[in-house]
Amino acid sequence: MGIHVSTKINGDDVEFVCDAEETLLDVLRDRLNLTGAKEGCATGDCGACSVTIDGRLTCSCLTLGAEVEGREIGTVEGVAKGNELHPIQQKILDNAALQCGVCTPGIVVAAKALLEKKPDPSEEEIRYWMAGNLCRCTGYDKIIRAIQDAAAEMRG
Amino acid sequence: MRYEAPTTVEAAVSLLSAEAGLAKVLSGGTDLLVQMRMGMMEPDLIVDTKRIPGFGDIVEENGGYRVGGAVPSAELNEHAGFTAMYPGVAEGADLIGSTQVQGRATITGNLCNAGPAADSVPCAVAVGCVARIAGPNGKRDVAIEDIPQAPGKTSLEKGELVESLFFPAKPANTGDAYLRFIPRTEMDIAVAGCGISITLDDTGTCTAAKVAIGAVAIKVLVVDEAAQALIGTKVDEAALDALASACSAAAKPITDKRGTVEFRKEVVGVLAKRAAKIALDRAKGA
Amino acid sequence: MASSTGEAPESKGTHQYQPRDFKVVGTTPLRPDGVDKVTGRARFGADMNLPGQLVGKVLRSPHPHAKLVSIDTSEAEALPGVKAVVTRDDFAENEAHHDILCNIMARDKVLYEGHAVAAVAATSRAIALKALKKIKVVYDILPHVTDVDEAMKADAPILHDDMFTHGVDPMPTTASNIAGRCEFGHGDVDAGFEQADIIIERNFKTAATHQGYIEPHACVATVTSDDYGELWGCTQGHFVLRNVSASLVGMDVSKLRVTASEIGGGFGGKTTVFLEPVCLMLAKKSGKPVKMAMTRDEVFKASGPTASSSMDVKIGCTKDGRITAGFAEVRYQGGAFRGAPADFGAMCAFACYALENVKAIGWEVVTNRPKGAAYRAPGAPMSVYAVESVVDELAKAIDMDPIDFRLKNAARNGDKSSYGPKFESLGLVETLEAAKNHPNYQIPLGPNQGRGVASGFWFNFGGETCSTLNVNQDGTVAISVGTPDIGGSRASMCQMAAEELGIPYDQVRAIVTDTSSLGFNDTTEGSRVTFSSGMAVIFAAREIIGKLCERAAMMWDIPVEAVKWEEGKAIPAGANAGDFEPLTLAEIADAAGGTGGPIAGHHEYNADGAGVSFGTHLVDTEVDPETGFVKILRYTVIQDAGKAIHPSYVEGQFQGGAVQGIGWALNEEYIYGDDGKLQNAGFLDYRLPVASDLPMIDTVIVEVPNPGHPYGVRGVGETGIVPPLAAIANSVSDAANLRMTELPMSPPRILKAIHQAEAAE
């Protein structure tokens, strides 16, 4: 029997019905067609499915769809304001900080959460915060630089 | 499978008691959901504790802290009072998985999943953490080292769940620390770990200590010999060597994909020594 | 200087390198697919959905080696919601693609844990998984072997009773797990060793590693009742995928259209065919679209890792550092079928050196592991690790700087390579000199710290390629290429077209077309795309320039010979041609309807002349003597790019290759139990480097032009993974004063080696 869930995604009210076993990632991708979050592992080891729940960064693969009743979800689709990119998105482009781009949605969500919590992180703090976001293409160098640049720009 | 999110602990206990099949408590879910996805576990009922009042709270109690059963590691680490009192416990909790995982994972879940390598458990054991268990026969308080029995097995009875963890007031001149070894810098399961609490008198002599080691046996072990190696000393090199030897001797690890018996026995001693130095500095207020 | 010169369509100019001043090439514009990728809009393999689609799942063998006695699917078929079940019986024998067929759906035997046995399509994932449990398979379990040296023994369990070693004369008459032997080299190594003052001989082992792309394999397929198929999915080569899939499913190639989705990493691992024919067959049987995606567990167990290896290397040199002879024997297992890249391993082993006496033997072996796939410079990192470790040890033994030692022996223009051909133009010496002069080579080291150097080589490929450029009526240009973009190649295609045409980068847009819109293109592999597709784009642009000049000539009513193309405009070729205002590309495009219709350029060829690629890496490490933990302190990649079209993406290739190599060196490995099963089929225990493991990765782009490309381009994608294994091993050996001969150098192995070294003292 399906479970009815009312929630808010990227500021909009959303209702869906899901099975008890379904993860939030399954719901986002298969029921709501929000395919920005990716399934890289389904075990919380890669970060490609990163979202925020009530502002806190988490893996949507480690959350049941049923759990988000009344919560506020933030996904990569909500990071840009219309066609205006968030600084972290722009700096990822400017720094060539993506190659294949499949980890990028998770990187964007995680980096944004970091900069909201800590506007001036050290390189080491960035690296440890981002350790749960696997990137196999870049070796992380340009991603770290993009986050540093975005932090600097956001601090003004 | 059914999903229930009761709003009282009594309702949670009734649901867990009444289920004829496999009932699992969901606090953070970072172990449970993985086990379900990998087909290692097929629960008939999941009881989500996050909607029970108090389960998400950290409150002061008798000079210590009571941490609700659904408080995620990230929140514990944002609590200034708790991290000031028990930095070692907080650091242990902060080592569980990624930032994302810490947004969900709870110490209670880490404890009740009963994995021998649980990072938040050894230091919590070392500082004397007590679990409050709610069940069909009411509530009881149990030292947390008595809960895990073997990988995936706890001493909890049918219908019972851990409602909160109580960290007693820290005695004066006491410091705690936790260190673990992993092959990378993040994201791994501990290959060996050691949590330690040290109390000094005014002369700097160790008057009390508790040492717990992880990932080197079927459950987290309290090593009395290791504590005895420190008590009555100034925690000098000789005492630290004795501590390391006691931890290595007490370890009963296995060889697996994460490490060998020899490696784990040796490294748990190295970690004990290094953790003791940190705990010592903290006890001295450095 | 003009950015280009107009030429008649039949003469698009030469493939030979011509020096020029670049305007767009060498700059770092934003990639055309960038905004979609930072906003989550880009569609990867699993992001496509079709109305009414079913979910396909694969049943996989739990045994590493067994006879497949029977498969009963009746209960699964009877389950409500199940729309199709396929097994080996649904696929006809196929001589051309026999191994692929046997791999995608086991026939008489299962050859590794994870080998596909059956597949179902159902209305939901849950039903599909339930159906898999209802398929009854009877296995007759056979003994298994997963280690390369064990598999070569005479009494090893035999995987294929028709495998007789190739390359041995006479060919053996008994079956074995040794698929082939190859040998490369020249001179007389025995005589060479006699001239040596010092000889070092060692054995090395490396574990199998996985490409580790973050996106699991995924596809969606439909097949109509009149047998037209469409397939969408993540692949490095949709033309090859189409040909193989059509053949296995029994369709005409013309009836199958394959669209390459955005691809979430490949590194060679998506040059393969796994799910796609199965997905097409499920779609055909069910009459509905079917979507399939591997889980991470399936990716590890059933898609291609690279080979594990066991190697012997012997090198001799004189006291003054001249190598007199080099010998290597490498044994690679590549899983259950032919294809372990022992030949590439043997060819690359000594490629960095100009040697009078050299011999490298490669053995290709099969074991009960998943069928291996290409992984970035396939075969090269292992043999180069072994050779560069011994080179390092020789340099230490004669107390010579390791870079000086390499410079003394380095391959140079005109030298005969260790694998046969003569080197025409190469930049190894330039990378070594840049390494020696790099500030990172001078930084003082602290206690327990060490410095390592290693060089490496990769051939680079060309191959079958075509590309079309269409001039739009507003003067913008659309590029169609047939090589999936795995690292930013669409941007470099646009840069090269803009360079030739003399128009701004943002007026050119590149897409990867489906298989029905272009002729055959070889796969994105061998670092071939910027070289091969790029050259096709350059020549297609030159064809367009010829046509633009023709159109301008018509508009001016002068002979075409009197028109030339400069800086994006047609101008009269000289004073005698007449006095006309220049015509821009946009003006000519706007008038095209009256001058002969649409303007397009196309180029098709089999690209040749891919320039060889060399790199040198420097790495400093610190080893914790009490735990064996290795920290990478600083890392420097120096590599010859020929000409960097988009320098940021070139750096990205260097950095990414280096970090994959760091993972291979330190922690990544396929761990098998005695039961022949993979113990670590997930990102938790298959340990990819994470951000906090690493420092910034410094890069130096060396540019020694490739004579076989008009801009001098060399492929840059693969060489970066060749030196790191050795560079890190040399660094760790320096830090801990020992020699690590087995990869990965995980902490338990290092701590054990430290204790052994202590005991030996």
C-alpha cells in the first residue's frame, strides 16, 4: 500500500505516494522526474545523490521517501535562481571543475551547504567536508579551487 | 514492509512488540537502509523514531548531557556544551562516514547496529555513557558496553529500543580522546580504534582511566589492563608503552579485506598511545 | 598572420604540422554542456525515461565457475507484472562476437561470480527483483582460479577447453588458461647484461583495479513490431555498440539507432557491451520500452576491471648510468575471456628508453574474474611500475640523480623504440628537464618523507572518424561528431572550428550525434578524440571555407581563385581581383539561398599519425612508520600535450590520471576470497581516493608538436595514469628506506615491509 507524503521541494509544495521501501532518491528520480540527484552507489559512499533536508546536507539514498513528510528538501534543481547560476555553479564552470559531470550535482549541493555553514573554509576544511563526494575524473584539484573562488565571491 | 513514525515512545514500543516478523528501529538509517538495499535484511516493519518528542534533543542533566536517540552526529558536533565537555566522543561521532552521513547517522544507531568498528562507541564507553532503554516492561538504564554482543546482535529484548544516551558530568581534570585507523583519510570503516578517558589528580597522577578498543574483536572491548597501566602513573612513556601492550594483547581481531590480525593488534596499541596523549593534554586543560 | 587560408574543397590542406598564431586554440572557454551539468539538467544513462517503460534486472551467478545445467524461468514468467524473461536460449550463436555473447549471457558455463544468467523485464523494480528469485538455476560447481600465476599452472582449473596459447610455435595441443604470448625487443640482452656493472632483478605484483566511473552502466531500449530498435545509453562508442548489439540481437544495423547519453565517466570501461543487447532483447520480447541500470555491486562484479599482474624485471647498467640491457616478462590476467593487455604492457615497459638490448615478453591469461575492459593506457601502468622501480633502484645504487639517470638513457628523436618503430618526434627529454627544473624538485624533505620520480609512455590512437559542420543561416556553425564526449571534447571541437573559420567560439556549437546521423566512428578511446575528431573538424571547416569562397566569388562575380579567406571574412585575393568590401561568414550564410543553398563541410578518414605521448611525475610522500599510512605531500605532473587546445581540460586529464594512479598505488584493489568471490564490491571497501586524501595536483604542460597533426595535437588522456604507480612506489621506498614490490601499498603491506626491513638489519 502506498504512503502519501506531503513535502516541500525547492520551495514548492509537492505531494507524492511511495512504497515504504522506496528511498528519497528513488522518489526524486522515478516519481518526480528530478533526475539531477544521481545513484552512484545507493550506499551513502559517493555523494552523487546529495540533497538537503531541512537545510542539512544528506544522501537521498540513505533516506526513505516516507520520512520526508513535512520536511523541506533542497535539490540541485533548486540551486540556481531561474537562469541565474549560484556562485558555486559559475565557479565550477570557470575553473573547468568538471569533466564527465555526473558527480557535479552532488558537488554543487554539498559545496553550497558548506559555504552556508562556513563562509571562509580552509582548503583542509573543504577537502574533509567534500570527502563524501567522489569524483573520478578531476582529482579534485579544480573542484577545491572552484569552492575557494565561490567562497571568496560570496564573502564579497 | 510497513513504515511507522509514532509520536510517543510507548507507541514505538507497542509497534515493535506487536510485530510478528522482523521489526527494525530507524533513527538515522545510514546502516539500515544500506542493509535493505543490499538485500542483507528485509524488515517487515520499520519504526522511525525521529517524530517522538525528545528523541532529537540534547539536554543538560545533573551536570552531564542526555542525548536523544535520534540526534544525528552533525547536531552533536554543533552543540558547544557537549563538544567542550566530551571532545573525544564528539570527534568519534564526527568520523562516521561523510558529512552527508553525519547529517543522518546517530550514536544510538551506531551502537545498536552493533558493528565492532562503530566509531562513536569506544569513546562513549570510555566516558561512562549509559543508555536508557524503553521496552514493554518499562525503562532501564544500561552501560552501553553491555548492549552490543556480536556483529549485528545486541542485548536488547523484543520490543525494546534505546530512547537516549546519558553522558554523566565530567569529573575534574579529565580528558577524553578517540583515534581510529583507516587506509584513507575519510569514508572508511575503522581497521582499529581506541577511545580513552583519563582523570588526573592535582599532581598530574592518573587516578582513573577507562580504555575501550574497537574493530579488533566481535564487539567494542573495555580493556581494564590498559586502564591499570595508566592509573597511578604520570602517563609517562613507560606507562604509555604498557598501555599499548595491554591493548594489543587484549585485541582479538580477524584478518579480512580491511586489515590483518597482526596489523590490527599492533596498530590498536599505537592508537591507544596516541589517544592517551591527547586525552592527557585535555585532562591537563591544555 | 591570417588565421587560415581558403583552399579548394578537394584540397583541405595537409595533416602535417604547420606553425601558426592561434586565436581560439589555447584559450579556456566554457564548455557547451557546462550549464546543464551544474544545474542537474544534463541527461546521463539512467536519466532517460520512456512512457510505459519496464524495469529490467539481471540474474547473476553466485559461483565463480560452474556448468550451467538448467535454467527454469516458468515461475518468474508467471509472476504478475513480469513481461519478459530472457536467457541464453534467446541469443543465437554468434561467431563474430562470441566472447561478448558468452559474457552478456552465460551459455554452457558461468565463468565468474556475477556472470549474467538470465534477465527479466517487469512493471517495477520490486517485481523484477522478486522474479529473479523465482528463476531456478542448476549449477554444477567447478574448481576456480583467480590468481594469474595459479591460473598458468599445468594443473589449474581450465576455463575454456578450446583455448590453445597463441603466439607459441608450435601451438600447444592441450588447452590452458594462457590465451597468448607476445615478445618485443631487439639486440642481445644476454650480451647486454654481460656489459653491466650492476644488475637488479625483481618480481612485482599489482592488483586488479576498476575504472571507478561514478555512473553505473544504464540504457533504455525500444523495439517495434517491425523490428526497428532505438537505444539510449552511456557508452564511449555508440557506433561499435550499435554494430555489436544489432548482430547479437539479430537486427540489421540500419534498423538500430543508438544515441549516446551524457556519460558519467568511462576511462575505457564503457568501450564495452554488457546490458544493451539484453535490454533490446527484453524490449523485443515484451513489446515495451525497457530500462536497465546496474547497481554499484553489479558494476564491480560484472563490468570490466583492468588486469592484475605478476612481473619479472631485470635491468643492468654501467657505473656511469648507461643501461646495457633490459628484460621484462609480464603476466596479466584479464578475467574470463581473452583480452588482457599483456601486449601493451610488454610494448610500453621500456618505451621511455633508448636501449641497444631489450626484450619484453607478455603472457595473456584468463581466470574466473569478470571480463576485463580497457582502463586508461591499458596494460601500461603495471609494466612501467615494474621497470621504473628497478630504474630508480639502479640510480640509487650508483648514487645518481634519478632524473639524470633517465636523461642519460631517454628515448630521443630517431631512436628505435623498444617495441619496434622508430620514434619520429617525442617530448620525453623535455618533460624530464622540466621536472628537474621544477621548484617542487628542490623542496627539502623532512623525517619519514621521500621523493619519487617516474616517467611513462602511451602510444595514442587514431582510427575511423568522420564529422560534419553545418553553417546556419545566421552564420553560426553546428558541429556533429560521432565520438562521445567524456572530458570536454565538445569544447575543443568548437575551438578548432572557430580557429579555422575565424569566427568567435560562442558561434560554434558541437553535439554528439546518434548513429543514424553520421558515418561510423571508432570509440572514444586511445586518447583519440581531440586528435582524430578534431582533425576531421578542421578539414570539414576547410571544406566550408572553400565553399564560402565560391559563394563570395558568385556574389562578386569574380573567379573563385580571386577570393581568399582571412579572419572570418572573404576578401579579394589581390589588387587585380577587384575592389570589394569583405564578406563575413554571416553575410555569405544569409545569402546562401541565392548562391546554391545550404553550406556544409564533411570529412571522413581513418586517422593516422597520432603522436606518442610521454610524461614525468614527481611525488613527495610521508610514511607513518608506526602504521604504514602514506600521505601524499605534493604531486607534480609534467606531460607533453603536443598542443593544448583547451589547457584547463588538458590539466584536468593530467590531474585525473594522476589521482587514479594514486588510488591504484595505495589502496584500490579487487580482493578475492578463497571462495573465488569478490570481497569488496562497493565504494566502501574499494577505496577510491577522496578529496581529503590529496594535495593540489601541480601540472606542467609541455608542448612538443606532433608532426602528424596540423596544430601539433597529441592525445593527452591516458599517459597521466602510467607514471604514478612507480613514482609513488619510489617515493614510499625513499621515505621508508625499503622497496615496495606489490601494489597496492596498503598500510598493512607497508607496515609488514617496514618490520621485514628492520628484521633484516
